[in-house]
Amino acid sequence: SQQGEEDPQALSIQEGENATMNCSYKTSINNLQWYRQNSGRGLVHLILIRSNEREKHSGRLRVTLDTSKKSSSLLITASRAADTASYFCAPHTGGFKTIFGAGTRLFVKA
Amino acid sequence: KAGVTQTPRYLIKTRGQQVTLSCSPISGHRSVSWYQQTPGQGLQFLFEYFSETQRNKGNFPGRFSGRQFSNSRSEMNVSTLELGDSALYLCASSLALGNEQFFGPGTRLTVL
């Protein structure tokens, strides 16, 4: 199985600031996905980056992938109170189950 | 397109009973995964189905079982419920194994 480990466990920032979350994994991957979960709700898929990609953007989100270091980062720019949520990375190796880590809990203060 | 739907949304059972949860994936999606989420253990993988076959299974006791039907709808069953089974059960569908997953709102199970 393949599990992502997010860092930091918790992050508290002011509205308008940028938030950076990191993910590390152990083995080769086909792709890595980031998800957001608002309190007590289902997860929402944010972005998928393939192993042959180094960077990907989606609105205020920027994801990087360094396969040599087996790590990924998620940057949220100009954060808003509505970005308060838990963020999970999900590295995926073909044929293996997706294991979510403990996530990073982001709190954006208005 | 309609999203992933899960029924029921809330459920209260007592110890020893059994429960069946249902998940309808997004139309055209053939892969369905189930997860259990608790404050203490986080998000834990239960099982994954593709084309009516269980492809992967998490580390849960045999009381937890599931199946997928020919229309890709899936059910999971928990028998002989224990207090520790109280959790949010999430279902996710995807076009194929390894693709982005779309989650349902979850079923909140409380075992008394």
C-alpha cells in the first residue's frame, strides 16, 4: 500500500496569506492527488498531478511534485476563511489501494 | 451529472445489530471505494470494487463486507456492530482504479 504523510499536522494563518502543505511518500507513483475536506463532510478532489509532471495549477492552487525526493507540496495563495479545512494527499501506484494520511488541518483567520 | 449519493445519511443502531449502507456512483464510473473516518483513526480504507470485483481490501475484520452490482452501485455491510464502529462512512467513485475519486456526503453511523 502507499500512504501519503502530510506536514504540518496543523496550520493557522491570516486571510490573504499563502498556505503551504507538504506530502511525502515512500515508493514510485503513477500520480498523486490532493483532496480537501470541510468539517464532517465528504472529501473534494482538488488536483491530480502525474508522475511525469513537475507543477500544476488550478485557480489559487499550485501543486509541485518532486519524484526524486518522493514529495509534493500544495500551495494555496491569497487564502480565504472558506479555505479552512483538512487537506489530504493521496499518492497512487497502479493497482494499489489509495491510503490517505492524517491530513493537514488548515485554519484561516478572518 | 449527479454526484455520488449515499443512503442513509444518518443511522443509529445498537450493539450486535447489523447495518447495510448504500452508494450510487456517478454515472459511468465503474470503481467504488469505501472509507471509514473516525476522530481517533482518521480516514481508513475499507475496500475498493471495480466491475463487480473486489480489487483491494483494507485491514478490517470480516464483519465488514461489501459488494458491487452490475450497475456499479455498491453496498457495504457491517455485522455484529460494536461501539467502535461509530464513524462516518464515505463512498467514492472514479472512472477507473487510480483516477481522481469523487466522494459522497457520507453516512454517519452511531452505535449505542
